[in-house]
Amino acid sequence: MKFELTILGNTSPFPSKGRLPTSQILNINERLYLIDCGEGTQIRMNELGIKRMKIDHIFISHLHGDHYYGLFGLLGSYRVSRRTQPLHIHCPEGLKELIEFEAKISYAGEFMFPLHFHTTNAKKAEKILDNKDLEVSTIPLRHGEIPTTGFLFREKTGERKMIKSKIKEYNIPFQKIPAIKKGGFFKLPNGKVIKNTELTLAPPPAKTYAFCSDTAYFTGLIPFIKNVDLLYHEATFNAEDGVDAGKKGHSSTLEAAKIAKKGKVKKLIIGHFSTRYRDLEALADESRTIFENTEVAEEKKTFVIA
Ligand SMILES: [Zn+2]
Ligand SMILES: [Zn+2]
């Protein structure tokens, strides 16, 4: 199943030359999930040919403007282009009122499509989405006073794979195969039972992506991101400037790397870089001194989880 992350924006706290605030698109089996929606999200999607109508779920980590100012424009586009399919926004308390207020003062009237707000709880991890392709849970983060969550995306693994040669060997009727793929056994005409493990192979392991938006370094995060295929962790500051990043509710390059190492993740991507930094590879190099498989969450780049 396709599981690809495209970075739309990686800067903070405002757009800078050629760079945009936080926004990402996760493509799972050709369904698009928008994660944060900083200013310029639509413009970047247009540049990359990403179709906004393919988004049915939007996840907003917290209500600092660099993570949701793009939402007003996106919702306006849906309105003008006469979207009809439902849209779900998973977000902290308060955003619903803000969107409704904007609709009121602009005399835009009701949205013509069902718009569902799902309030996240920054105090504890909760499952917030469960569909045929994936499960999404929140990750409580520490970002000063403001309620902030990350999101953990876990692919549904699907059914076991039938070993084709066994169908012929045991003369298994076609109509028995769906039950065997779900874990069932097969009984031969002589009564002998063939165990499922002889007939099928386990599905590939579930692919996972953890998005940790703005947060101070804290080891309580580790159980939530343990062993994920891909971890995005903010690294607002370099090592030198980030000595006291936690006091500002943020992390340094070294702190992001420490979380990745302790969580035994497969790959770390860092982002949410302060506009003061132009050499982003130098930031990744700092992280690599602790966690080698680090990459910059480079804008317009797609990370494929195979
Ligand atoms: Zn923030
Ligand atoms: Zn931010």
C-alpha cells in the first residue's frame, strides 16, 4: 500500500524567502491526509500538483498561527469550488468557533458540504480515526501552555497472503480462500486439517509515521513513537542556540536526535526551523552526531515508506 509523506513547509514562525510554515501531506493508498496547514499551504499544493479535493481529513496540532493560518484560504477554496463531500478537521478546542466566526463576518453563509470538527485532547493519547487503510492516534506534546498534540499514523496491515502453490497442492476451492486469508484452516476430504500457517504468509508489518509538531524535549514522548518507520520531530534551534529550547517550548537538533535514538525509530526528519537558519543540512549534520539516519524535512520532498 502506498505510504508517502510530502513536506509542504518546514519553517517557523513565519514564511521566509522560498520557505513556508509547517504543512505536510500524507498519501496513504491515494487518500490524502493534511497535517497542519500553515500559511501558503494551497500555493505549495498547486506547485506540486496535489489535488485539494482529495483531502477528507485535516489534522491541526495546535492553534499557533504558523500551523493553521492556511486553513482559512483552503476552506474558502472548497466553498467557491462547490465541494460536496464531507470534510473532517481534527483540532484543539476553539478552531470551530473561529472558522464559524470568519464565515459569519464574511457573510459567506453555511458551508455547502458537511464540515465536521473533532476536538483533540492534549492531555492524553486517543485514537481519533479508524478507517479501512489506517488508524490515527494523538500524541500529547509539551509546548508551553497551549494544548498541542502530535499524530501517530499506523497502516492497517491487511489480510494474510495465500501461498499460490498450496491452492493447487490441496485443491482448495476458490470460495474457501477469503476465510483462509483471514486466518482460517482448511480441511481435506479425508478429514486432515491443514493449519493456516502452512497455507499463508503473514502480511508485511504495518507502516508507521509519527508527527511531533512543536514540543520541548521530554522523554515521556518515547513510548508513543517507539520503533516507528518515520519520525518527524521539530528542531527549531541549532545546538548552540537551543541550549534552553525547552523554556521556549521547542527543541534543538540534538534533542530531536536523542528522542529518535531512544525511540529506536528507523528514520528521523527534522523541521520547523527558525527562519534565522539557511543551511539546513548543517542542522541535520548536528542531529546525525547522535542519530545517523536523520534528514532535513526538505520542502517539496517526498519520503516513501516502503
Ligand atoms: Zn507553536
Ligand atoms: Zn510552530
